[in-house]
Amino acid sequence: MRKKLLLMIVVAVLAVSIPVTIALIHQAYEPSNGGTADVPTDTPTTDPTLTILSMTEGNILVMKAGTDNWIETQVGMSLKVGDTIKSGSNSSAEITFFDGSTIELDADTQVEVASLNVTGTGSKTIGLKQTIGTTISRVTKLVDSSSSYEIETPACVAAVRGSVMIVDVIADGTTWVTNSRGDIWVITDGVELQIPEGRKCIVISGQLPQLVPTSYGGGGGGGGGGGFSPNPDIEITKLADRTQAHEGDTITYTYTVDNPGNVPLSSVSVTDDRIEGIIYQSGDTDNDGTLDTNETWIFAAAYNVTADDDSPLVNTAAAAGTYAGSATIIDWDTASVDILRPAIALDKTASPTEAYEGDTITYTYTITNAGNTPLSAIFVTDNEIEDVVYQSGDANEDEILDMDESWIFTADYITNVEDAGPLVNTATAYGTDALEWTVESEEATASVDILRPAVALDKTADPTEAYEGDTITYTYTMTNAGNTPLSAISVTDDEIEDITYQSGDTSEDEILDLDETWVFAASYTITAEDTSPLVNTATTYGTDALGRQVNAQASASVTIIVDIPTYGIKIELTWDTDNTDMDAHLIRPLGRYGHEIDDCHWLNENPDWGLPGVTEDNPSLNGDFLYGYGPEIITLEQPYEQGTYRYKVNYQNDHGLGPSIATVRVWINDAMVREYSKEMSNEEIWDCCSIDWPSGEVTPAEG
């Protein structure tokens, strides 16, 4: 329980005649410690509001106007508007104003000089701000209504007109005003309360001013020794039904009001700075509405905790009662409830962050208390792992996650063929507060790239058919068939040494990315030692980020063409005059020139000379060239008939262009063996040569 007083008031002290000897500023005076002190000689004598620090004892500091530093004081120091004086423990000071009024500062008191003024008509104004401590003001009589002496506190403004007044201010602003001599009135919100001489008034914010009770009989105030002395008093005890709660919970408060005095109290009420509806429950045993000295009254109220409430939630209740219409007696008590806002945070990391199938990943889970209350029953779940094990962090080994602790858990996981890349798994941490409310963290994830390196190779040859001595160009096309970039790309070939990079590294970083296609090329010349088909194999290599090398192979096949005879007899006719027509004639053994079967010529380009249904033993003319040059070629792949084959040339039509030179070339079994030339005239028939078969001997028929 504690007595609390807080209010804004105006204290008006009516004019009284107080003999005061005005201290002259430039005269010596007698300090309270018995010594003397002179006003400094450098004090301006022309300042009509000269105010000085006339006495100090112990630790007295001053903060000059416009600064923020406290400095030591000395007796005789002049004070200006805005200066602040502060007395320490077991210290005191006195300020003498320009009109001879004084104010004494007790220990632990702080006062600021707010205003000092003298008008042309002689009106005087002295204004002070007292934030804490005790002061005693001795004010000279103010002769006109325009003059004032005021002390402003957090709860009131006390105005004095020639009197002695004591002002006490505590840390929360509650103010007591004591009338040591004179007539003083307390005015609050238009309600006036006279403070009799020798009495004290308490000022509480939001309430009417109240006289502090005093005993009757004995001492000043009348009565006689041995008479009854009324001693009104009230006492409140406030309790909450719980010491901890969550947002949304309902707290029930019980208020127990007792009368420890010796007189009944009426108009008893209970208020709470956070709750409006406080309800009387029981205790008025005689139902007279008066709190008797043998009664205990019970009140109750409920409060729903909100998100705006601080923790601890401290609210204050006041019990008030009145005795015989006198001032109200008040007592206060508080109750404190811890508002629990449990929260837990989780951070998850993986090591390593790149791995292969079958590798072990170690996950580390770091748990912290993100709320305002300890948590127990801490555990972690992971959607891919069953056994997550505590490692460290419980500094006091009480199995409670305190707000300043970080707990570490770990777990191992072996990657497998079913794991996607990247492997992302999710963990959640849980904890329970003192009210058995379980909270869970936001999900924490860690990502591990599961490397599945692979490279693909395609190899092509151009041409795919060639002769001995021909050059083959090989093209090697590489792609990334895995899920991770590859470096150190190379290609080898079991038949070729020099394979050259051509294109594909679009980012120019020497890394085969997943979307790139690299091309290499090489050349090879076919030799006599090569067999058909020529098949050679290439291998490409690449290395991933963890140093694992992968490879792929590809082959290409080239057919080597060997010179095997494709025909037994081949005869070619050409001539050197354009727009002329010569005709070739091959006559079978014993056949006749110009015969429709025996003579292979332009009228009978493919006669049947061999076995029925066989084409290879029949001659074939490639065409009839009517306007010059040829060539007219007759081939007989597999001569069936043995004997002498004859070859003739007919200059069919010179079209008026005259003679032309005819040239005949003869091949036997793919080898050219004879060449003949003759200048021929229009319609001339040249009996060129004969061929004996199967010997293949060629004989010219005429020169």
C-alpha cells in the first residue's frame, strides 16, 4: 500500500501583513552556517531584478540557461531566468530575490528560475518551477494586485502574497501545500478549499483538493488533554487472480478495503486507473453504507488483456472515504501481472550446400527465444529427418530456453536417388511457456544442391563415303546432360590427335552451362591401312564444382570406297564441233551394223544380248547428242557373248558446218586402254576398233 497524490491546483494566498526586512543586495548578510558572505563586487548595481545564491551547504549545482551541464556553485553567484539549481543529499541552499524575498531548498530539491521582472510602475513578478523536493518561501508583502510570487509544480501553481508557505513535491508530481502563516486558498477546477493556518493540503490530479486530517484535542487546534481524537484512515489491498496472463485473457482483481482508523467512513469508493466497472461484493454487515472499523469490504473487477498492454501490467487502485463531511481519505495499492508473449525463432543451415547422391548432409538448427518469457519442452521437427538432436546452449542447464540463450540442434541426412535438386527441407521449432501455451517458429528451410553431373557427345563425319586419300571432317557436339555446370571440358579421339574447339561458350567463362552446346572439329585423311567401314570413337570429359569428372563417348562411321570394276567394256565418243551430230554403234559378235537387236545405237539404246531377265549382260547407251560434243557412252557391265565386238562412228549430220574430229576412248574392266581420233566428214562412217572378249584385247580397225 502507498499514499499517492497527484493534481493540478492554483494556490492563492491572500495578502497578510508580514514584517519583513528587505535584504539589500549590496550589503553583507548572515548565512545560516554562522559565517558571512559578501555580494561579489562585480555584481551590476543597475540590475533591478538581481537575484543571488545567498547560502549553500553541501553539494549544490547549477545548470545555466542555454546549457546542459551541471556546474558547481558559490555563495554570491547571480542567477538569471532559465538557470536551474539542484541540491544533493544532505544539502541545502537559499536564494535571495531582488525584493528581499527568499526561498530555501531542502535536500534533493530542484528549482528553475522561470521569471524575474520589475515594471515601470514598480510591480514585481517572481516565477519558479519546482520539479521535486521541499522549499520554504518567505515572501515580502506584495503591495499591488499586479505583483506575484508563484511556484509551478507538476501538479499545481502556488501563488503567495506576503506569507510563509511550504511546498513539497514527490517524484510522481503529487504536491503538498502547507500554510505556515497567512490565509491560503486552494483552487482546483473552480472548487475552492481554504487551508487554515498550520494545516496542510494534498493535491491529487483529477480529484478535489483535500485537507490532511489532524488530531483534535491536545496541541494546537483546541481541545484538551485526554479528549477523544478522531483518526480517520482507510486501507486497500489489491490482488489479481493470476500472476501471468496472455493477450485476450481475463484477469479478475479483488479489492479488500479496511478501516484501520477509529471512526466510521462514509462515501467509500474504489477506483482503478485501468478499469471502470469496479463492483462492490460484500462486507457491509449492518447494511448502513458506512465502512465501520470492524468491517472489511470486498470489491471486484475484470480486465481483458490487450495487445497494447505492457508487461508487467501494473495498475493502481484507490480507496476513498469521508469522515463527518471532512476531507476525503485515500489509500492506494497496485497489482502486477506478467503479460506473457511467447515466441520462438529458428534458423537452419546445411553443410555442405552441394552434394552427390549418397553423401551425408549435416543440418544445424539454431533456436532463440523471440518472446518475453522463458520456454520449456523445446523440440524441433524436420519434414525429411526424424532424429533432430540437442547439442548445446542451455547455459544454466535447467531445460528452459531463456531470452538470452541460443540452443543448437543437429541432424544428419543421407541423400538418395529420389532427392530432387536442389534438396529443400523444412524445420519448425516448438516451445511451451509457463501457462502451457505452446508456440511454434516460422518454418526455416535449407537448400542443398544435389549434383548429378553428366555430359553428352554427338559425333558426325563428312563425308560418310570416301576413297583412300580423301579427307574426313569430324564434328563433335557436346551438351550438358546433368543439372550442374561443368568445367575443364576436353575431347579425345582414338584416331585423331588434334581436336579444336569451335564455338558454343556463349558466356565465355570456360564453363559448359546447362543451356550451352559446344562444338569441336577435327580432320582425318584415309590411308591404305584403313579398313571399311572406318569407325573411330571420341570421348569428352567435364568436371563439376566438387571435382567429380564425367565423360561420354560417341562414334562415327565412314565407308571407304574400293576400286572394284563396275563394267567389262566402256566406250566413250566425243567430237569438237558444236551443232553437229555423231552417233556411236557397238555391234555384238557376228552381228550386223544398223540391226535393231545386233547394233546398240541411238535407235536401240539397250538391246537384250544376254540371258533372259538379266540386265548386267546387256549394253546401254547413255543418250543421243544431236548438237555436238557428246559424250555418247556405251557400257556393257558383264559381256555374256564371247567373240569380237565392233565399234563404229557415224557422222550423221554436220548441219553445213563441215568436218569434225571424233575421239574414242576404250575402257576394259574400269581401266582406259585405248584412245583413237579421226577427222570425219558429213555422213562418213568410221570403223574404229574391235574388242575380243573375254581377253579384252582392243584392235584398231583402220587408221
